[in-house]
Amino acid sequence: MDGKRFLAIDQGNTLLKLTLMEDGVCSGSYRFAPEAIEDIFSVVERWNPDCGAFCSVGRIDPRLVESLRLSVGGNLLILSRSTKLPIGIDYATPATLGLDRVALAVGAASIYMGEALVVADAGTAVTVDVLDGSHTFMGGRITAGLRLRFDALHARTSALPLLDAEGSLPVVGDSTETCIRSGVVLGMADELTETFRQFKDTFGCSRLVLTGGDAALLAGCINSRIPVDYVPDLMARGLLYIYNYNE
């Protein structure tokens, strides 16, 4: 695929992300609401990609996919459970395994050859998965992301305000606002740190590979405690690797 412009389309729980890869390197990335069709295709037209791959965590809009297929000259791979993969899968219920988790694991495998890894996606939901030393997907954990945790504290209590992750994060909160924010954000960072240590003890994992909308914030909270690499284009790398593997 030397010299080709590859379009990675990641339809998540909340947003649709477009990433352009040129010679294996990210050269542009945008996030859109899925219904922002005009904006999505304005970017695609400007990039003029040669080929691409599409991954969705939920229902696929066939009209959107067909339009994307036409935009890359028909060279669009739709990631599915029948797609050939460059990693093994050892999962008790493969029919329920999210394709986003698979693509992220493949992305990590493409970067860290021969290493056992913990791969975490910090988005609406947080997934934390294990690739063993032979790069077989072993499973992991799923929990609520930061936004869901903030929302739940507000919606399911009588007096706690609705907050977000922006602001100070003291180790010990000195107001209701800082107590909530530190509890949610630092609590998530502690959870990822302890999960990594448990997976490391079991599988010998060398590092935590972290991606997703809240990944940069969380990586900054834990990078002094465990080996963590923030890879914002991990999904695009995974889709590119899968596309090349199926050519």
C-alpha cells in the first residue's frame, strides 16, 4: 500500500471518527456526530482517499457505508466477524465480541511485535483487553467511561451536580466539585493501573496501550506508576493492518 491514502472510519457509541493514513502515518483526524453527513463527506472529498476500512460498534447505516464505499472507489473493507485477522481470538462468546476491541488489539499488535499487552479504550465505555505474547486476544473487562460516571452521579443522587473532567484533580478533594472530579478521574486511573498490574501478573504484559477520547487525560494521571503509551490513532492503525492483511 505504499503511497496510497487510507481512510479509517470508526463509528463509536457517540461519534464517528475519520482518520487519514498516508504511508502508515496519520495525517489527519476528525470527529463528527454520525448525522453530520455533509460535514463528513466534505472532509472525505477533500482528502480523496484511495481505499479504506469501516468499523462500527453498533448498527451500520447501509446508505452511509455505500456512500463511503463510492468515495474510495469501491475499495472499502467492512470489518465483520468473518474478516480474516492477523491475531488469534480466544474468547468464550466471539459472536458478542465488539469489533472495535478487535481492531484496537490488532493496532497494538502492529506496533509492539511479540509483546504481551494490555489495550484500553477510554471512551463512552472503557474496555481493557489482553493480548498474550503470541498476540492472541484473551478477553478483558468493560466498565463505564468518565462521562457515564459523571452522569450517573448526578442522575442517581438528589444533590450532586453534573460535572465533567475539566478542572483541578487534587488527591484529596476539598469541595464537592473537586471530590466528584477526583473521584471519577483519579478513580478511573487507579482502576486502570490495578487492572494492568493484575493482567501483567497473569500474562506478563509489558505495557498499557491507551486510546480513546479520555485517554490523554488518564495517561497523564498514571504514567508515573506503570508503563503506558498513549496512541490516539490506534484504531486507524488496526484497520490499516487488517486491510493490508486481507488484500
